[in-house]
Amino acid sequence: MEGAPSVRVRNLAVAISAGLLAVVVLVVMAGTAFAQGSTGDPTRGKYIYEAATGCGCHGPNLAGYKAGNPPLLPAAAPFGQRFDGPFGSVTAKNLTPDKATGLGNWTDDQIVNAIRNGVDDQGKPLFPIMPFASFHFMSDQDVHDLVAYLRTVPPVNNPVPENQLNVPVPAPPQLPPSPATAPASGVDRGKYLVSAVSLCNDCHTPSTASGAPDTTKLLAGSYVPEGPTPPLAPNITPDKTTGIGNWTEQQIVTLLKTGTKPNGSHVGSLMAAVVGPPGYANLTDADAAAIAAYLKSIPAVNNVPQPPAAAPAAAPAQAATPAAGATAAPAAAAGPGKLPVTGAEIPAGVAALSMLGAALASLGLGLKKRRR
């Protein structure tokens, strides 16, 4: 009988050890299952987020437009923007993981679908102020990493007001398949970043009369629709007279990383905001060099950017207001064109962009938007 307590203690210790081992196994298995089921890396996603100009329309806190705020806010304001025009009013949505007012109840695939294809969690088309037609060409890994990062930002309870539209939402264009992988280096990597992630075309490529990007003047300078006196986005083709043909690749890298021009002056307006930090300032040296190499490789275009008064893309809508619930059919493409995206020419994608641009122009909205 004297040994009974010792036996009981030993048995209890064995049971506790077995229980702890079971817990450890379960934790390890749960961690393994999470790793296997997770397709996005939030650390890499933060990098993509910054390279994509920080989703600036949605505000630094990503909570979208706040009811009662003015439509255009200072860069330091915590909330996002409202876009007003002949089409009505469009509000930047809440991208935080708040379950009541943000993306907390959306699946990863639903968020990816919104980023790439411009449809919400119910399959309804988003008004194409969001540049999904460019983000469509973001690679599988990059877009899933971006979603993983969005899951990590602090949730903000901010019920964003609904859009108030005078026009139907244009049907999303039919685009080619999104790329599975992104180019890893060199000119192709730079082309991918410029076209599918960093949205350089939005400000630096002028529009045709249809509102589509003028691919004959790719990155040859335009204007930024920001405030009462929109600033001009310079020609960044290698033209020696009107572009950056006299810049070295290292000088382009320096501008991207610091906002400093070869003459020692600094960029302003929207470019200063996207350089950051956070923003292009956090690009890796290799990615900044890839962008520089790409910009030196594109056709030189002799073009001086024109102010809005001379730009044809902002014509007001001429058609009567369509019936509520109607769907706008995209207008015919404004002509063939090719826009380099991921190392290959994708004319089908450009045709779809041209159709979307024409549809938007008919509604009084060009493809060019203010990003911050």
C-alpha cells in the first residue's frame, strides 16, 4: 500500500505527458495545415501593396471613403476618396478585414476576383474607377500575396456610402487569362511592374478621343486629374528632347527610390506620394533597375504632355441617362493596339481596354483616375 501513491503519481505524469504530446501534435498539424492551405505571403504582399502605389484611393488606413468627408482629401487624411463626375458619385470601398463594413467576410478568391476582374463578392461589376484592367495582369502569386497582406491590416468599422450613379456600370471587358507567374528580372520584369502593378500608364499615357490609352504615345506624358489645376505627368519615354532620353538608368533608379531628379529637384504632386515611403522608395534595387531598363527600352516618343483643356478624354456624356439597372454595352474598340504587359504583347487585352475606355468616355469618364 505504501507504493500505491507513487504508482498513481507516475500514472498521472504519464497521462499528462501524453496529453501534452497530443496537444503539441495537434498544434503542429494545425500549423502545417494552415501553411499548406495558405497561398499568400503577407510580407511579400506588403511589398506588392507599396509597389502598387499603396491602394491610395482607399486611404492610408484602407477603410475607404468616410461619410461627410470632402471628396478630395489631403494626403495625410486617414480615409479614402469619393469620385464625382457626370457619371454620379463613386466611393472608395473599405478594404480592411472588418466583418461588418469591410472585406472580413470575403473569401480570398472573391478579393482576387475584385482586384483582377472588377466584380464584388456577389458577382456584381464594380465601377471601373478601380484599375482592375491593369491589375488583371498581376501574377497569381503576387495577387494572393497582396490579399494575404490585406488580411493583416487593422480592421476599421467604416460603413462606406453606396455609389450614387447616373449611368449604368459598364460591363467588365473580356480579358486574356491572368499570368501564373511574373518575370523575375530584367526588362520583362520592369515591363510587368510598370504595366500590371505600379500603374505608371494611368498618369503618363495620354488617352484617345474614346478614352482608351493611346498606345502610340505609351508613357509619353499626360496630366493627372488632381485638383483645380491638374499637374502634368512628364514624358518618360527615351526621347532626348521631350522625354528622359538623356537620363541614365541609375538616375531613373534614384528618382524612383528618393524622388530626386538629375538636376537635384524633387518630384511633387502625386508622384511624391507614390514614391513615399511607403511606396516606390521601398522597391528593391533589382526591381527599380528593371523598371529603369524597361523605360530605356520602349520606343522614344516626341511628345509634350497637354493640360486637360487640350485633352480629349474628358468629354461630358451626350446620351440620356439610362434606365436604372441597365447594363452598358462596351463601345467598339478605337483601333488595334498593343500594350506590353508581362513579357509578351497582349492585343486582346488592349482591345478590351479600348472598349472599356470608349464605354467610359460615353459616360463622361476617361480611364485616367486620381490615385491618391
